[in-house]
Amino acid sequence: MASLAATFGRGAMTNHWKDIKNADVVLVMGANPAENHPCGFKWALEARDENKATLLTIDPRFTRTSAVADKHLQIRPGSDIAVLGGLIRYMLANDLHHADYVRAHTNASFLVSGEFGFEDGLFSGFDEAASAYDKTSWSYQRDADGFVRRDPTLEDPRCAFQLLKHHYERYTPAMVAQIAGCSEEKFLEMADIICSTGRADRVGTIMYAVGWTMHTVGTQIIRTGAILQLLLGNIGRPGGGINALRGHANVQGATDHAIVAGILPGYLKVPTPEQATLRDHLDASTPTPLVPDTVNYWGNYPKFLVSQLKAWFGDHATAANEFGYQYLGKQDGDATWLSIWDQVRQGEVEGFIALGFNPLLAGPDVPRLLESMSRLKWKVIIDPFMLDSAEFWRAPGMEPTEVQTEVMYMPTTHWIERDGSFTNSGRWAQWKEKAIDPPAGVRSDTYVLSELFWRVKELYQQDGEDAVYNEPIQNLTWDYLNPREPTLVELAKEINGYDRATGQLLSSFGQLQADGGTSAGNWIYTGSYTEAGNVMANRGTDDPTGLGMHHDWAFSWPANRRVLYNRASADAEGRPWDQNRAGIAWNGQRWIGDVPDYGATTPPDGPGAFIMTEEGVARLFSNHLADGPFSEHYEPVESPTTNPLHESVAVNPVINWYDGVRETLAAEGDDFPYACTVYRVVEHEHFVTRNVPLLVELMPDFFVEVPEGLAAEKGIENGGRARVWSKRGEVEGIAIVTKRIKPLLVNGQTVWTIGIPVHWGFVGITHGSMANLLTPYVGDANTRCPEFKAFLVNIESTGPAST
Amino acid sequence: MSSFSTGGGGVANWSTLWSPLWYCRRGMAISRRTFLKASVGGAVGVSALGFDLTPAYAAVRQLKIRNAREYKTVCPYCAVGCGTIAYTHGSGGLNTTNTVIHVEGDPDNPINGGTLCPKGASQMQLAISPRLRKSPMYRAAGAEEWQEVDWDFAMDWFARKFKESRDNTFVERDGQGRTVNRTNGIAWVGSATVANEDAYLITKTMRAMGLTYIDHQARI
């Protein structure tokens, strides 16, 4: 979500599932929703069937989504930026962008420093020794008042629009074809359809998932999509947007509530050691306006953070102790998945806890992961089912007696045995009722957390004066009716927040204060549980706009708004770009339609539409990412070809290389000629479904998807067996010989792509090879999401089809 | 849908009615309750659906969900957020336990309009699976098998290990003398499958304990 925040100011799906029906063009890329989000995908079919929308897929495979699409473009894994950059070039070269929108709602007119540049694959400011950019030159030109200089004509060669146009100039259809392996003609057919939405009366949406995220350039792939949508004027509008399809029931909610390295609930920031005081942290985290006419809503950061600290530490959070700021651990360096396991590998981490998570199967480079895991002193796995991760000490190839890690497995309740809310991809937090009690012997996650908290707290009390620093533990608010197992309603109210003077639940984050007068566990959920009741449990089905917004159904953060940035659904005068698909409209006194992402009575000639950015507009040029203000095509770290744009800088120059990882990648002279990618199938959801007999019956076995021509070359039979290996590990299973993946001509050479499903392991009703035995231990330059989606392998037949 | 059979030739194309797109295309003009009433009401002639649902021969078999209690919940799999209804049976007596007898899509939910995918449709087998564990298990260093332990043992062990590692690795001031109050000796991951309220409590508790190694499935 780093990418969307860098562009729009918030990281989340801009629109929502049902809204997809309003689109004229639906582009599915880096996702396969027919298979992985079937009931959400029906809204794309609805758009196609009822709205005459065109449904497009761009993917390394002809997927089940492609099977119902109007057009499909097959590309090589990892070539997404080339394709999207090509679309941007084509659009600008043919003036197909939505010019009025771009002028009103983006930073196209902002002038950029003369120092900024791009040459031979590198943006200005590259520090080779640090493998990082000094971003000083990625800045705007300022006037005497410190505000950004702008050129409304968009003709100044230093304005963001002209720089963007220049940057993507190299992404010609021929270059796209050369990198991605698609035909120019088919690419141009696609481009015409996608760019047809650059008008007020047409709108298009993008549906993407981890097919975009899981690359060393994942964040920049998404950003290229976001830039594309901005240029077409498709952000903030019903039927538009850039929509991240999340893969677990509450990925969005768990992210909002920050079980995530580097952030606190509501996308607040984890303090760093340089921020010695609360004041330092607030100064560093609160943006200042870059133009005179911007809401700059993140300017309220101090209210959000102080209210959170009040929720956590109550009366122990006072102005005198910086509201408990020093109670928060300060983070040095990266703290994401790959870094955590790297620290485990180096013996720095003693204990590891996984709740509702199967780390062994989920992470890249399983052989390396097993080695790291064995260095833990102890490990706790909390889950309703026994997991492969809990039994890693007896994974295939492991010698249990040599693994000194102590392991505790605890069975806890699952969704149907507990109430609480799930937030879907579209930001709708829906309350669920508890249907049944758990079996005897099973406890809730809330119980485990509470019991751990109390027992640790009591152990520290026993230590007396010799105790290690534990003031935050002693002072943590835990005033629940049953402190050993709070109810989820109590927690929902704490998240929503209170006026501390009156004890009343708040109804809006507009009420939050920075002086300790209010508490709110997560400001973006303020309004979800008010004095009027649990808004998340609302079940009103009315849809007065006919656009599927359903404001009386559940709670959509923020403020029950259904489409983010909806001020941009109207022009500078507040008139909807399209009257038939109005997001919000100015009626002379106030905005009507969706809950406005703007002051309800602020006239349209007021501040910019993108209230979460200090620019007041969306960023075509953004200095918020580590690897460039614009995107650039870099090859996967394991690539079957060179980078024709700049051979000497073939891969992303600012990714982090963990110790010993380069040696685990295919090198020159190694025989790994084939591209490989991994994916899900509809019958399974990661690993848990291997406990469900019906689903195992439908999809019992691990398999390898092999293109026809390659299978013939290798003597692999459909239904026979094949072994696939990378430099890191190998898998073996049934071969499915397929027409779904064609050979591609990339850079003048033929590239074959092999497909591997991710669902198997060694605990469950059915066993099979772990896909991540193959994948590389390297991540995106910004998020460090691993590059699961593009790597190199070899393949051979291991047996004929049984008859 | 044989139990719904009306016996009237050409009356209702049930497969169309129950196809994934049926509800969304009709904007849910009728609620699920009205629909059921119309379907199984018995004496209804030409129903709200505009066709005859009168049983032609014998009485239709009672629905298995008759007398069941309904709970509105949400599918546990992907992030579409399909609404589901869990039907449970049980007398509610002191020595009885309710159990799920059926789970289906919630037709009132605007997102899925009653539809479910293969995973969602089979979620009852996840809900009450015999594979669900009922006791904590402990594996000692170098051991080749699990041993069953009770909750008190498990939580005592967990709390002691947690505190011990926190004590071993807690840093109040870093090498440059800056207050950091953290432990990087313990890591917590997950979960994208717990409710928001538990997710929040995980973050609140672990940040207060001083952890910074906190992550979940969104990363991978």
C-alpha cells in the first residue's frame, strides 16, 4: 500500500467491490479474481453484461479470468512496468488523457528542481556505496513563501507533466513488445481500449493483487497503474479507481490496525531513535502544506497519535510524560518479514510467535527459512489447526533430534466461534455474529493475549526493583470487564474512541484532540461504534444512488465514505464529470451523494481534492518512494534476459541484499532457462483448506503447469510427473500440460514460463511440494514484499502418465 | 435444488435463479425472507415471484434449517467479505452444545447477494472440522514427538519464555545513548485472519511490550 499512499496520501483500495459494476473498462492485471475472488469478480461480469464494459486481462497466463474476458494479453512475469509505461506513453503521444482532470486534480503543473534527472537507468542522487538514493534533487521548485511554483499551462519543461511525458518516451510499443514478449499489435489494441476512458463520460477501473505486489519493483508497478489512472481521470470516480484485491478475510483490517512493521494503527508511524521526544516525532510525521490551498489532513497527525496513546495508557499518558511516547519501542532500520528472519538467522532473535499464520509455507526460500527457524530458542504457533510451521522440526529433510527449538502449539477459536469485524478489500468493516461455542479445550486469541499480558506483568511485579524496564506494561490500559478475556465489543469501542470528559463514544475523527481530551485506538475507525450503536453491524440495503454505495450497510472507513478521493469525481466547479455516475456533486450549499472526501459545505473552488496530500492534489511525480519519483522497468533479480532499456542497470539498484542471498540466485553459466511464477487456485486458500475434505477432493494434488511446446521438448506427458528446480530447492508433482501459457519472444529469444500453485505442504489431509522451496529471498525496494512472482527454474520429466 | 421442486413443468428455472449473478442483476428486489416465505409457504398460489409454487403432489420435505437459529457472519477466506448465514441447532439446554448444520450465502449482503464460491460454500467443513485441535501441544528441544499439555502449563511456559527473552534482549538506550525501549529478541507475526478487534489488541499489547518485529500476511 506504500505506492498508493505515495500517490494519493492513503494506502487502500480506492473504490469497493460493488462499485466495479459502474465501469466502462475493467483491466485485470496482476490478479486473477475469477479464481481468487469469485464473488467479488461477479461485479466485473455485471459491468460487462449490463454496462457494455470491456473486460481485459494482462497476465503471464491465460487465467480463468481471461477465459471470460474480451481480450487477453500474455506478458512475461516481471514485465508489468514496461507494459504500463507503454500505455502511459501511448496515451500522452495521442492526447488521450483526461486533460481537465489532470489539470484540476494532479500535480502536473508543479515545477520540479532543475537538479532532478534520469540517466542510464538511474535517477539523480544515486549513492552506489549505500545502494540508495539521496532524494534531495527529487523536489519541487519553491517561491519566496516556500510554496511550490506551478505552471498551469503544463508547458514548462520542468513541470511534472512534461517530465513524466519525457520519462516514458522510451516505452514505445516496440520496446514493450521486446521486454514483455507480446505483439505490438495486440498491445496497441489493448491500449486503445484502456485509453478510451480518458474522457468525462467514460470511466475505467483496475483490479490488481499480489501479482503486482510481489516483485522487486512491486511498489512501482502499482504506482505506474496509479499514474495511468490519474492521467485517464479515473481516480475518485464511481466505476474507476485502482483496486487492490486482498487475499485473506481481514488483510485490510489487520493492516489498518497495524500488525505491520513500521506503522501504528491508522497508518501512524512507529517512532525512530532520532525522534528523541514526542515533539520531534510529531514534527517529523506532520506534513506542512506545499501550496496555500490544501487541506493537508495529515496535519492533524498529533490529534491521532495523542488520542491513540490515551487509548493505550489512559491516565498514565499525560502532557508531563509526553503522553507515554517513550513507552513505544523505537525502531531502527527495517523490521519486515525478510529482515526479521534474517535477524533470526544471525541469532539475534530468541522467540517467534505466529498467530493465524503459517510462516514456513508463506515465506520465500524454504530451505533458508528452515535453517533460520532452527536457530530460534522457542516458537509459539497459535491456530485452530495444526500447521506445518509448528512441525517444521520434522519437515521433509529435517532431523528432529538436531533441532533445539522448543515449540508450543495452542489451539484457538476461529471466525465462527467469535464475533468481531472483518474489513474487506473495499474498506467495509462488517460485524459478524458468533454462531457456536468453541469445543472444550479451545480458547480465544483474546484469551491468549490477555493471559500472556497478565502473566508477564505479574512476573515483572515479582522481580521488584531489579526488573528490566516494564513501565509500559504496568501502565497499559486493560480495564475490561473480564480482564482475562475482553469482549470484542469492548475493544471495538476502544478503537472508536471516547470523549474522556463525558465518557461518550465519539462519532467522528473530527472530534479528536491533541491535548489528551479524547482517546481513539485507531482514528480511521472513529465513527464505527458510536453512541447510536455498532455501525459495522448495520444491515440497511437501500441504495438510493443506484451505484451500489449502500451507506447503511456496515461501516466503510474513513467516515463511512465509499469511494476515496471522491471530490475528484467532480470538475473544478463541483459538477460531476459524468451525471450518470456522480460520486459527489455541489448543489450550491453542500455536497450530495457519497460522504464527501472534502468539507461537506466547502465550496468547490476551495482547497484541492486530495486532502491527504500536502500538495492538495494527487502526485504524478512523488518523492515518497525509495526507487524513483517515476517508475522504471527493471528486470526480476532472476531474469531470462537483459534489460534493453539499460543493460548496466538491469535490476532495481536500491533493493536490499541480505547476507548470502546473491549466492542463492541463478548466475551466469547456471542452467535455469525458464521463467516461473506461482499462484492460487479457486479450491484453496493458501494452506488452511487442506483441512477441508470437499476442497481436497476437488483439488487434491500439487501440480506443475507446463506449456505444451516445452513439455514436448522435455518429454513431459500431461498427467505424468515433473520435477522443477531452482538454485534454492526443488518441487515434484503431477504435470499439467497446458495451452494457457504460450512461448514468448523476448529480446529476440524464446522464453517459456512455468506455473506452480502455492497450496501444499506436509501437514493436512493432502501433502505435496511447497512452492516456496523455489522462490528467492529478495524483496521490493520499498515494502520488501518478496519476489515470489518471477524467478528462474529448470524442469525434467520424472515419469509418464499412469494409465 | 430438488427439495424445492414444484412439479410444474417449465415453471421455474431454478438453476438460473440460483446462479451467481441472479441477485445482483435484480438488485435484490426481494429479501431472502420474502423469498423463503414465497417458496415454502405451502398455500401460496401465484407468489411474489409471479409463478405457481403450490406443491403438485405430496407436501414438500421440510427444510433442514427449519427451527434452526440464524447467525449473520462473514466468510473466512478471501477479502471480498461475502456475507454468510450460519444455521445452528441445539436445544439451548445446560448440557447441550449448539452446532452448525448449514452455512449459506447471505442474500441481503450487497457484496455477494447470497452467492458463495467453492471455498465459501464448503465452509461448514472448516467450521466444525474433526481436524480442529482441542489441546495445547509442547515439543521439547530435540524431541521427536509432541506432548499434550494443559492451558495453564502452556500459558505459564509462554509467559516465562516471553519475559526471559525480553529481559535478555531489551535495550533501553542504543549505542548512541538514545532512548529506544525496545526488544528485537522477540518477533510476532499474524494475523490477517483475526477480527479487527483482536488485531488491534495484538498491536497494542506487543508495542507496549517493546516489540518492533511485528508483521503479517500482507507482506508475503
